[in-house]
Amino acid sequence: MIEVIKHNDLSDAEAAVYDRQIRLWGLDSQKRLRHASVLLVTMNGFSGEIAKNIILAGVKSVTFLDHRNSVQEDIHTQFLIDSDQIGKNKAVAWLKKAHKLNPLVDIKADTDNVDDKEDSFFGEFDIVCVTGCTITQMKRINRICRDYDVKFFAGDVWGSFGYTFADLNTHEFLEEVIQTKKSKQGEGDEPETKKQKFDKVVISLKMTDTFVPFEKAISDQILSSDSAEFYIMLAMLNFREKHKRDPESGDKPKMLLKKEMDAVVKNHELNFTLDDLVTEDLYGQVSPSCAIVGGIMAQEIIKTIAQNGRPHNNLFVFNPVTMIGQVLKLQ
């Protein structure tokens, strides 16, 4: 159902800070954001963009979860890390700059391994957003989120290519629609058909949408070459599942990623190849693509919390070759 926050618990300071966005999406939406707690799993350039946007939007709390320590290369891809934080835990290293973005948001760091977390841990949040996770990890966390009625998001950026996925289970939201309303008739000698006047009015309707879990979304999909990005995503996730890491430029001579792409083509009996992005665009994380795809992910999280607007159902993919993003509904 659409959550109703009965009391205006925004302080004067909060109302001043969030004035512009309250004008954009309304006080009720801002109050819902102010009550929402978000878990962000794995710190990288992509998740940094997500964190920035949801913190600035004014959620109640954000928890960073990552057991790894930061390295020198992180300085070049993660704007939330200062040079004096190198060697420290990644989640802890983000805290200083993240707090500066919005002191009104409660920001915490958790240094545990995501695999060590009990199911009940994920149930403490309204939104769980995972990046850099294996297929096995995503299936487990998504299942837990469904059990606890927590909204689940997943996404990644490899090179310039990226995706976001959402499983909101059953989600209610308000959507603005334009309706035509009959107004006063005109006067004079015009024909009756021309005398009739109509006004266009915008109203908010309560809508409901249903989503499928990640495990079902990536199973037995038959898509056309127009949706080749789905299979590229699947090959990248299969690579991570198999090698417990993402592809690196040093893998090129071994053709490891090419082999994974070819396996997806064969297993799904595709009549097209997935070679366009393999040679150049799937290594590391390119900052502009992190900003684009991370911005989309944050937008969908904010939209979901605010229950204001139709969320993507359920996969968004960004192709850097065509510079086009599209939403695919996986059943």
C-alpha cells in the first residue's frame, strides 16, 4: 500500500535543505525518504554514484558494507575516498566524504563479509542494493529480501557497460496521468462540434506492479538481438561466478572473456554474436558510465521509496557502443 506518514517530522533545517526537491516530488515523498534505511553492498565507482544521489536525496540512513581494504587504484575510480584513507577498510574509508554530502543522513560502515551476515540482518533495511556480487550471492540476498518484504536492487558497471535490476515484489505507487475533462461550451455561430471545449488535467492514480526475483529473471530468457545487452550481462556475471573476480585487461591474451561470451551464445542457441564490446569496453569501471548507470539506479531507489512514479520493471541496460539505455521486462 501507499505509505502514509501522518506527522510532519521534517525539522526547519531539513525543510530548508530539501526545499527544491520537496517542490519537485512533494512533501509526502520527502517524508517517506526521511524514514527509509538503505544498505549498499560493495564499495566501487558505480556504488559511489548511487550513494551520492541517495544521500543528497535525504534518506534516513545508509549503511556501507564491504570487508575489503582500499588500494591505491581506488583513488582514480571512487571520489568518496581520500588519499589518506588508502589501506583502510573500504566502507570506513567512505564515511568522511559521505558525511559531508549531507550531515542530516545517518551513515554507517560495516566491515563484515556479506556472506557472513545472517538473514535477519538484511531484514533491518527498507532497501538493499548490491553491486560486485556473484550470482550465488545475489540469489541468496534477493530470496532473503523477499522473505522480509525488503526491496532488492542489483547492478554493475564493467568498463563502459552497465545494468540495474530491481525486484520490488508487489509494489504500489502513484502515477500521474493526463485526462481530458469537458469544460464550458463555446458561444456564437460555431458548429456544435466546435463549441464543445475540453481541458487537460493531471491526476495521480494508485497503481500496482509485480516483479520477479533475480533467479527467475536470468533463467531461460529468449530475447532478440535488440536485447543482446542481457546476454552480455549474463556472460559477465557467469565470469565472476566462475573466477570469483571480474575480467582484467591481462585476461585478453587468454581469451577468457571471449570464451564466456561464446558459451552464452551456444547455451542459449543465439543466432547472433556478442563480440562488439568484448575487446575494449568491459574492463575496469569508466567513470562517466558509473555516473550514468549509478544515477539511474539511485533514481529508481528514490522513486521506489517515495512511491512516486512507475519504477523500471525490471532490467535497465546501458550500451556504450550505441550510447542507448533500454528497459527490458524479464519474466
